[in-house]
Amino acid sequence: MKKVTIYTDGGSRGNPGKAAVGAVFCNEKGEKVKESGKYLGDDLTNNEAEYEAAIFALEKFKALFSKRLAKETEVVICSDSELVVKQMHGKYKIENEKLQPLFLKLWNLCLDFKKVRIKSVPRGRNKDADRIVNETLDGESKKAKLF
């Protein structure tokens, strides 16, 4: 895999509240090759979840395909978070203290790849990642009701 597109989404119910992330990995032909989600916990904002989604996507890529392959791969992260995209491009300041370490973590993870481009996509083009976030949050709610 020399080029991969990853659609990411993060969401929080309550803002802050219970949060989860979703990622959809597509190959060079635009075909889905992997979907994954992760529950983050309670008391996170939507913006924190959006950063965590991009971080999760890059970490998941390295776990699935190896660090060596990451060094040879160009990644396009597609996010519907204007804040994350514009902060990563240096167009918005990072004034929120909780977002600063997430920005640094994402920035440093990008260095593990041949190239990472983070681009904005409309919510309508990010439906699969959004679905994964909601399924993950719904699954966590069902677990909580069992006890």
C-alpha cells in the first residue's frame, strides 16, 4: 500500500461526555479495506474526540500494516472537523490547553509516515466514519446497562 485515504470522525455525546472515534481505511482505488472504532471514555469534548480520531487512525495503520510500511506510505486523512484541519495547517491557534498535547501527538505521529495530508471533507462524505462512532457509543451504552 503506497497511498491510503483514511476517513476519521470523533464524537461526544454531551460535549463533554461519552466519546468515541471511527476510521475507515481506503486503498489507492478508493475501496474500503478496514473499518475500526474505539470508545474513548467519559468527559471528552467533541474537539478532543476529533483529534483522537486522527491519532487513532495513524496508530491503527501502524499496528495493522507495520511501522516499516508507514514510512513508505502517503496518507490522506479526511476529517469533517474544521478545527483540527485548520489547526494542523497552522491557520487556527491552539488556545485550548486540552488540545495542545493532542496536536503535538498527531504532529509527531505524522512524522512516522512518508507523507500525511490532512484535509477537510463535508459531513456527507464522512458518513461511514460517523456511523462507526455512533455504533461504538451505542455498543458502550448497551454494555453499561448490563451491570
